[in-house]
Amino acid sequence: MSIALPPKLDHLPETLPEGAVCIELEEGIPVFRASSSVQAHIESLLAKQQTTTLSAAEEQELDRYEEIDDYLSFVNRTLCNLSLP
């Protein structure tokens, strides 16, 4: 049996605000999510990306948020699997 390793985080976004990640309980299992303010910021970057070219800094920020999303997804899947009988 192999153990999945978490995705590597190379950098955190420089603009990551305090409280950027929230923890909610779903059926007694903790679920890690980006806060609503971070989600809104990501959505604004994605919307801007559809209408114009993002700056290099904005592209890098969006890439870093994607890394964090991958990491939180891994943590959430692991916690969910650990809670299975």
C-alpha cells in the first residue's frame, strides 16, 4: 500500500490575508476552504483574466492560489478518508 504525499507548496501568495483559510464542519468532518474574501479575490482575478492580460505578478498570485487549492483539496480528501469506517 502506498501513502499519498501532500502536494508541495513552493510559495504562499504575498497578499494572503489573515484568516484566508476557514474551517467548517460537514457531517462532523473538518473541511478547509478559502475564506469568502479570498474566493472573491480569486474570482476577480479570473474575471480579469477573461477580459485582459494579467500582469506577471497577478499570474503568479493566481498560480499560488491554485497550489493552495490543491493542497487544501488533498487535506480535505485525507480527512474524509480517515473518517470512513
